[in-house]
Amino acid sequence: MEVLLVENDPLVRDQVKVGLQQSPEFHVTVGSGHAGINEVRGRHFDCVFLGVDPRVKETVKLLHHLRSFDTTTELFVLTSPRSMRDMSVDKSKYNIHSFVQTPIDVRELFGLLGRFLERRTERQNSALRKATRQAAPTGR
């Protein structure tokens, strides 16, 4: 799975990157600012981890920019607990899959990634079952 990580804080960025790299399914691309978000235009990513602090307008602009041209990629927002409460009203507006609290709690990150992989696998299996049913002769 292709993952884009855009986070200004080097400690948070490195923790998330190392956490993602613990699973061989994840291939991580680290981006910075608008150029990082624009990676989504030229390539398919299964999910994006984006650092957003509502007090830093540039990070909010990155969120707007991403959702202005891509509304379907799974989005995980890295933010502080206080900012998470402030941003919770925007969760559906920006189609945010989950908030990840900073500083990173490794157990929470791994739990989130595990649930993401399970849900993705279930969706793929469901699509395969549906395709198999449609392709199978009805026998009537």
C-alpha cells in the first residue's frame, strides 16, 4: 500500500514513518508542504497522513488543497488533542478517516493501522465476492 506522509514536525514525522515501515505492506513517501500534497495528483496513494494545526494557517491550507482535488483517499490527520477537539466538527467536511494524536502513542498508532488494514482487506474481499457472484452463471 502506498502511503503519503506530510508532517512538519521531524519527531512526529519520523515516529509515523518508522511505525508504518514496521509493516511490509506500507510503502511510505514523505512529502513537504504543497509539493508533498501535489504528489497525490501524479500518483495513487491508499492513504495520506497529514499534520494539521488549526493555529498554523499553512497546514489548514494543505488540508483544503488536498480535498480540493481528491476527496476519496483515506486521510489521517496528525494533530494535538486540543486541536483534535477543535477540528472534530470538520471531520465529515474533509472526509477525515481518523485523527492521530501528537505526540504519537505507538500503541494507538499500531492499533489504528491494524484496523485500517482489516477494513481495507474486508472491502477487497467484499468486492471479490460481489464480482464472483456477478460472474457466476445463475443456473436457471
